[in-house]
Amino acid sequence: MQDISALITVLRYFFPIGRDIEDYFKQHAYHSSFLKGDLLLKAGDMCEHIYFIRKGAVRGFVKEGDRDITTWITAENEMVSSIYGLYSKRPPIENIQAVEDCEMLTMSISDLENLYVQFPEFNVVARKLLERYYVDAEERAFIARLTNAENKYSLFLTRYAHLSNRIPLKYIASFLGMTLETLSRVRKRLSMKTVKTATTGHSTNR
């Protein structure tokens, strides 16, 4: 059986998980690995799995002509799947890709749906997870609507600071709706401000 302790810890944050549900995950969740660049889900394919990231980072993206646009980024201890594909039962337009080598716990959508039926209390966990992810989606929409590049990146840092030096800058720039050159300039300006503030503060305290 798989080690699902990290997954159960995350789920219990939202609602108490009984031993019977824990045993269900042990029986139906299995380990899977993806190399950097691999697709967990390809646009146009039916969504058949949900993943829990044990190690690594993942992004969602859509294609527009020859370029791709990063729609979200996440890493360890998060659930990932296509919400659209999961609930509409239609092929998603979004791809899901490993940004780093990833280790996952994987469950089929059919096993997930059976979990809801066998253990109705798990529907509370699902609702709270969806509430959390809806808030995340609203935050992403707010970032996308800002027009000032520095404000965009500053807001990104308040939410994704743990990924700012881990995710390739081209994906962060795409996520923020700016060019890589613009992002580089913004990072440089903010870095200079930080150094200046630290220097000024040090001088004031002497």
C-alpha cells in the first residue's frame, strides 16, 4: 500500500477523516511519476484522474497559436486535476504539465466518485477544497486584471513567494500576462528597492 500520510494530513485540515476513508485511499490511490515537461493531462483528452503532489511543481496552460499561456502554478501538498473536465464531463482546453520531476498519488475519477457515494461525509471535504480553489481562482483573476506590472508581481509574491525562485521565469511571466523582459525589469527594480530600504534602515539604526 502507498504512503498516504501527507494526503490524509491535508484532508484532515478541512474535515475529520475516518479510518475507513483512509483505508479507501490506501486501496485506491497509487504512486505515479512524471518527468519535467511531461503532461499529466492533454487538452482535448477526457479528465480521468486526480493527483496529489507529493514532490514537485505543476502548471496549467492553454495554447494560443504558437505560444502557451500559463493559467496556474502549484507544488507539493496540493490536489490537481481539471475542474472543468471533472465536473462538466467534457474534454478540457487546458493542459497540465510537470514543471519539475514529480511524485504523485493518483486516483481515478471513477474511484473518487465512488468515494463520495460510499462515504457521504467526504463530500464536506470536497466542498471545502472547492471553496479554497475557487478563492485561488478569484485571486488569479484579480492579478490578471491589474495593469501595472510591478503591482502584478508584488501581488504574485504575496501568494506564491515559495515558487518565485523555483518556477522558470518564462512561466511566471506568462502567468502574469507580461513579457519575460518586463518581468526581469520588475524583479530588478524591486530588488533594488529592497536593498535600498535595508541600507536606509541600517543607517537609521546606527
